[in-house]
Amino acid sequence: MSIYLTDQVQITPITRDANFRNETVGTPFSSDAYVEEDDKITYGSDGQPIKPARKIVLPYETSIQEGDRIKLIKKNGKVVTDKDRQVKSVSLIGAFDGSHLEVLS
């Protein structure tokens, strides 16, 4: 599977306090990934384009959860600049053995 993971992302874990929902930022770490941009352009209520959804494929053992922050570092081996995005959902893919994770941000 590693030959398909041509990109690299930085994941920043976020924990939230149970009482006041204060966010605590954890130590960022990088992971190999495959990043796929959604090509549909959607517009908000003010008529401005909204940044497209991004599907990110990660190795199965990657520690990530909904609410964490994720940022693209390398695309096809080239360094890119990107902003942190909040993870909207994490799906475990695989029947009997875990194959990979699909993350929407």
C-alpha cells in the first residue's frame, strides 16, 4: 500500500475539556498519505465559493480522530503550503483486516 501513498500530511491532535470544551493542541506529527481534492465547487449563502472537501487516505494504524487538524505538507513529492483543516470524519476501510483510513476534511 505504501507505493500509493505519494503525499505527506501533518496531523495535529486536538483534545477538548469535558466541562468547558477548551481545546488543547497536541504535538503535530507527519504521515504518508494520498490526497484527493473534490472537484465540485460549492457556494455559501453569500455567493462566495467554499473550499472543496478533501479526501485523504492514511495508513490504517494512524492515530487520528474527528476534530483533529490536518495539513498537506507534500503533494507528489513537492513541498506545498497549506492551511490547517479540521477533520470532519474518519472511516475505517477493510473487511476482516484493516486496509486504510479515509479522512474527510
